Amino acid sequence: MSARDFQLAFASLIASPQTCCELLTAEGPFFSRFDLSEKEKLRLRAIVRQRGVSACCSLYRMNRVTPVYSQLSNTCALLKDKLIPLIEEFWQYLTKPSLQFREEVLEFGNFLMNKINVGAIGLPYLKEVLQLEIAMNELSYLPEGEYRMLGFEHDIFFILQALAEGKLEEAVVPYSAKRYKMYIKDDRVEMEMAEDLLSV
Amino acid sequence: MKTEHLGIGILYNASLPEYLRQHIDRLDYIEIIPDMFWSDEGRGQQPRFRPLPKWMHQLDWIAERVPLVAHNIGISIGTIDYFDEEYIRFMQQMHETYQFKWHSDHLSFLKLPTKGSHDHNAGIAIPVPYDEEYLTMIGKKVEFIRDTIDIPFLLENNVYFVEYPEQDYTETAFVNKLVRNHPCNILLDIHNLHVNAINQGADAKTYIDELDMEKVMEMHIAGGNDMNGFYMDSHAGPCPDEVWELLDYAVSKAPNLRGITFEFHESYFPLLQFEGLNRQIELAKNTWEKYHLKHPAYERA
């Protein structure tokens, strides 16, 4: 059990600079959570005092944010400086990640969607962009032929174009309630208009 | 079994399809990270490993043109009380289809077992302590892997940012004993040696001198960059001069080398472009041919 707990203890340090500080300032509570030999305690004390532990913590954060940042890139662009506090809150909530891209993206996407639905985040167009990117992520793991039906209140293509050009904030986004069938064909994402919901 | 003497390869990433369509004839093989080509649905799921269609199309295209080598990131051979035999058996199925020339993983632990269907991922590959307990445990896993997949299995040397006090072995002594007593070869990552030299003051040439170079079957080369006072193994574009110098030194001492693989992260493709990739391959080929063209390693092995 001891060596297994040593690995868990080391991983918990890498995942949290706060836990590193805990070990530095009050090691009793930290060690009480693991079954460790004296040699393993000595090693953990030594590790947390080496400057390299900060590089390990930074790498953990970079590797963990990568799935979200690469698969929900437009969502992240909309969130701007709200992203990191939200990511950190999410990491408090999901403490044992598999780092499988699909799970990490879906979990964060659902976490964010819940916040939007209860009004905790109120950024314009965020819900529409997020649902688009969640659907794209899901479809990328499914065989061709699968599809998702998505409804938007605004012109989603206009939003994405303005976001890519850095002009979304000053843009007047056309109201355009439409439903689309999204699917993958020949390795490309396709969106086909299903029907007009409203005639404007 | 005689393993083919391949030459120069590149580690596949999502930025490469167009480059490969135009320049695949410059490469002797492609190395893939198999974990990128499937989705792991979790233990107990049927099927557990679901191939990703878009990626599999690419893999099939490549497999028709050049030999493939596999570089895993998910065996987590250093994790105590954990061994994912289903993962190894799925790798064997992949091998049956794609006929990898060899496969490899890292001398570290990444996954930690949980009671759920997915393992906890530690987020970075953490080097194992070089202790007798770990040597025994890893040796047994190597035997299983080799019994299951009938191609050479290689383990890669670590990048490390912290050091464990009071280890039973140095890294080279640990690796040498592992490969001497078990059916295992070495993937020597030259850039990792360079990273450790900068961050830890380790002497890369001494490491090479101490290592059983006859067991080195593949080498990795890459570039890196600085972050918060550390030099990182970020695969950030072209190899620095020190890596080329170390590569030359290492290749001159590796009689059984089968391939040199250039690794770069896809986000650095705009920095490299086609010409930059061709240049890295050309430089690696120069080193390879300096030691292996006239006297192919497989003939001496």
C-alpha cells in the first residue's frame, strides 16, 4: 500500500500548488491522508522543496487545459479572462481526471452549460457557441452518419466569423432562429439547415 | 527476430496530413501514438476501445505507404498495483492490423487506479524511483507485454524536474539492469538528456557513456523552449545545436539503432513549415548515414 500511496501523494502535489504549500507549512494533515514509509515521507519533503516542483505544477495545468482549449477554442475565446477562474473551479469539482479528451471536454462543457442555464454566466452568444462545440466534439468520436440537431437564435456563422476576426464585441449580430443538422462527411464538419423556426 | 533497420521517421500529429501527402517519400517510417487513434470508453465497456474514424483514415493511408512504429503514452508501466492488460491486448490487435516494427512507452507512471471505469491521469509522466521494488515490478510487466505482442518493446528515458533522494540505482544502472534481465530495449530521447542537462546539470555524454548502448533501438530528437526559468521538453520546433551534437555522439555508439524519430508538437507547425521539417529530416539523415549507411547496424547485430 505504501508505494501506491506515495504515487498518489506525489500526483496530488503536482495537481495543486496549494497542496505543495500545505506540505511545506503543516505536513501532518498532508501525511495523514496517505500510508507512507519514513523514506517516502523524506522523498516527498525533498521534492516539494525543489524548485522543479513548480515546473511539474505548471505542466499539469498546461496538459489539463489543453483538451478544453483545443476542442472548445471559440468558447474559450468568448470567456476571455473568465476562463481560468472557471477552469480552476471545474478542477476543484473534478479532482480525478482521466484526461481523455472527450470526457474532459464534455465534463467542462456540461459544467459551463449548467452555469449558463442558472444565469451564473451571462455572456452573449456563449450558449450557442458552446453547444456547437460540444456537438462537434461528440461527433468527432462517432462514425460518419451520426448527426446532431442544433438550434440557434443568432446567425452562428456570423458569430464565428466575427470572433475569428476579433470583431464580435462591436458587431451587430443578426437575429436568425434556425435549426441545423450537423454531421461529419469526408472528415469535414457539415451543417445543413433543417428548417426556419421563425420568419423574421 | 531480426528487426528492420529503418532510418528516419517522424512522430505523427494532426498538422501532418498535407505535408505527408507531398513529402512522405523523404521518410523511412512514421511513428504514431496509438492512444490518439482511439477513444477509451473505460473498463467494462464493450467495445472498450473505439477507433476514431477520421484518424483511422489517416492511419490507413500512411500504412499503405511506409512502415509504422508505435509509441504509447498509456501503459503507465511504473504505476504500482496497476496493469491494464486490456490495453496491451488491444495494442496487440492494432499490431495485427498495422504490423508495427516495434513499440514503446515511458519509464514512468501516469495513470493511477480508481474504483471507476476510468483511471485518474496524473497529468504528467512522473519518473519512477530507481529502486529494486520498481525494477522487479516493471520487469514483470515487460515480460507480459513481450509475451503478448511479438515485436521489440522499448522504454524511454525520462525528463525530470525533481529528484528523489536515496534511490537504489542511478537511472542508467536501473535501465541497464532492466534491459539486461528482461526482453526490453531502449528508446533514447536525446532531447530529454538535453533538458535534464540544462535543468539539473546532468552530463548528457556521461549518461550515454554509462548506458548499455547496444540495447538502444530508437532515438528521439526534438526542440524545446523556456518557461518560468526551466527548459521544457515542449517539442517546440527545430532541434537545438546541442541535440544534433549529442545525437551524433549517441549514434556513433549505438550499433543496433533502428530509427531516429523527429518529434514536434502540432502547434509549432507554423514555425517549421514544410521546409523546416525537410531540413530536420535531412540533418537527421546525415547523422544516420554517417554511421549506418556503409555498415548497416542490422548486419553487425
